[in-house]
Amino acid sequence: MKQVTQNDAFSAMRIKLFLIIIGALFTIWLILLGLVYSLMANELFGLLDNGLQTYAIHTIHSHMNNKADITSSAGHASSSDTKYNYSLWQRVPGNSITYSVFIDGNPFVSPMSIYKVAQNHPDGIFKTINIQGIPYRAFFAVIHFQRGDFIIRVTTSAARTDTTLSNLLWTLGIVGFFALGITIMIGLWLSSRILSPSIRAWKRQQQFVADASHELRTPLAIIKTNLEVLLRHPEHTIESELHWLGNAYSEVLSTTTLIEDLLTLARADSMEILIEHEEIDLSALIHEVADTVQPLAEDQEKDLKWETPEFPCKTIGDIKRLRQLLLILLDNALKYTNSGAIISVTLGCDTNFTQIAVKDTGIGIPVNQLPKIFDRFMRGDSSRHRENQGSGLGLSIAKWIVEAHGGNIIVNSTVGKGSTFTVKLPS
Ligand code: ADP
């Protein structure tokens, strides 16, 4: 059975999207071009029709006034440069149409044929007819006057209108052809543009899942190996096997942290985590977090200092997440420094921004790693040693927290001298 890969699915989706876009755009083009054509046709035929109707009325009036000019050239008459032909009959009251009396114009048109077309149209009707292959516009009408009913057909050549319209059709066809080309290009561009963020997000997600599984495999293997050692000696006391139990326990602890971090990022990606919007006094928060970390720093013979302004620095945000951010930065500062290091947290603010800097005199970060430092599962060489317990997710979470608060985070670092992480938040 053929396996459908995600790439196949994306190609199929792209093709579908492309077809939908060009279908929609092309329909719009067709409607627009159709509208231009029908407006133009209406306008041109409207002009012809007006002339025909005026001429028909004028003809009947002339006949009633016994003017001779309408009979000129046997049913041909011209007004300006438009030539009209007509056939005029008068109906004999009480008799069938065929008994109508021919009055003037072209006698070879039967009054019955005019009557058939016009009978249901009190204001007369316009039609395009073909006479010997030439298009004519014709007006058929049965007109009631006190002196009787007149049956009239007036025609005029529609050849010029026809040529103009067929030229217009050609032009619109060419425009339509180019429009199709442009539509295809727009369709290709749009379909790849619309899909690329999804493809990128999907690839990132896939990489994330692969990295997460990889990260989970190692601690689980360690736990398994340590428990297997215990199982081999069921007669031993817990005390005598504390070493293996301790190993398994510390792996469980680090796996728990890893899973929590993974969950945080997964929820952040799916916008599941809501960021609270409460007023936070950052000076107080820094004091609280630094106080918690201080014993650990002392334990590692590191000097942790913090400095906050006299006045309160406030921001709007989620206190739990901002506490997590400070803990991540301080935890890193402790992890990537040696004993005797100085770690400082400074806070500053003005009316627009609040700035927190966490500085250490630790191992620093190589220049080539700096651009990737906030990427998921990015770990420097030093943290690959398992004693550091780093998952490579701390800074990704830190970045997400800062950005979710509308701020940004940057790092400055020199190998062997130390690093400074600076967080800027709106005040
Ligand atoms: P980890 O769990 O590995 O600490 P982080 O996302 O917190 O993951 O950090 C990513 C990498 O950035 C770390 O592996 C480390 O190499 C580097 N790093 C972070 N903070 C510091 C720091 N203060 N000093 C030196 N390197 C740091």
C-alpha cells in the first residue's frame, strides 16, 4: 500500500487551494468582463432601439397627416446617417389580420408575421433578425390610434453594432486570456504563501516531537537500567541499593521537569495558556525570587546580588509566569557559573519600559551559539553533561513568557567572562 506522506498531503492541499483561488478569481474576472460586454451591448442596442421606435411613431404620424415624405424610396427613409426600412399596415376593424390594408413601405412583409411577434407587447418589441445573412435590428408593434390599429415593422442594419460588439468580444477575450495568466500566477503565489506558515509550523512541531521523544528516551533508559539492577537482587535491602534507587529517583525528577516544560511549550503553541493581566510590582517580585534562590547560591559559593530602584517598577502581566522567567534566568546563571561567581539582578524602569538584567560572571556563550540560544532543545556543549540536568527548553519558555507580555529578551555574552540576559517589558 502506498504511504501518504505529509508532503503529499501538503501538495494536495496546495493544489486544492490553488484551484479554489483561481476558480474564485476567474469567476470574478468573467463576471466583470461579462458586465462590460452586456453594458456595452445594452447601450448600443438602446441607441438603435430608440431610433427605431421614434421612427415608427414618426412614420405613423406622417401617414395620418398624409405626409408624402414617408413613402420616399419605397419604404426606405433615412434620418441622419441611419437607414430605416419599414412596412406599415392598417388593420380593418372586425376582420382577421390577413385582411389588413397595406399602407406603405415594404409590401413583402406579411402583417400576420409582425402581429405574431408584437401581439403580446403593448409597447412593441425589439428583436435582432437575420436577413440574407445580415443582422438587422427590428421594431415590431401594433399601435392603437383613434383612427384604427396600425401594424408596423421598422428595421435598420445592426451590422455596425454587431461588428463593434464582436470586436469588443475579441478584446475582452484577449483581456480574459491575460487575466487568466495573471490569475494563475496570483493563484500559485497565494496558495504557497497561505500554506507556508502552516508547513513551517508543522515542521517545527514535528521536530519538537522528535526532540522530545529523544530527550525522554535517555532518562527512561537510565531508570530502567537502575531498576533492573535492583530486580536482579531481590534479597538485598533498600539501604544497600540506595545508590541505584537514588539514580532512578533523580532521573524521575529531571524527567518530570522536562515533561512540565514540554507541556508549557505545547500549551503555549496552541494558545491554551492564558496570560493574566494584573498589575505587578517587579521590585517586590525580584526580592521574593532572589530570596528563594539565595540559599542555593550560597551553597554553591556564588554571590547573588539584586538591585532595584527606590520607586516601584510596575508592569501588567502574569505574576506566575514572570516568577518562572526569573527562576529560569537565575537557574541558568547558577548552572553556567563556577564557584566564586557573581550573579546580579538589576531592575530599572521609566514610563514606557521596565528592564530586568540578569548578569553572571560564568562560562559565557560562544558567538556561534548566540543566535540559536532561544531555540527549543538548544544546549551548549557544557550543558550536555548530564550533571547539569538541562533540557534546553528553559530559554524557549523564557522567550515565550517575555513575548506574551509584549516585551523582548536579548543576550550579551563573552566566553570565559559571563553573560547578561536583558528583558524589556512594557511599563
Ligand atoms: P538548559 O536546560 O540547557 O539550561 P536553556 O534553554 O535554559 O536550556 O539554555 C540553553 C543553553 O544556553 C544552555 O544549554 C547553555 O548552553 C546556554 N546558556 C543559558 N544560560 C546561560 C548562561 N547564563 N551562561 C552560559 N550559557 C548559558
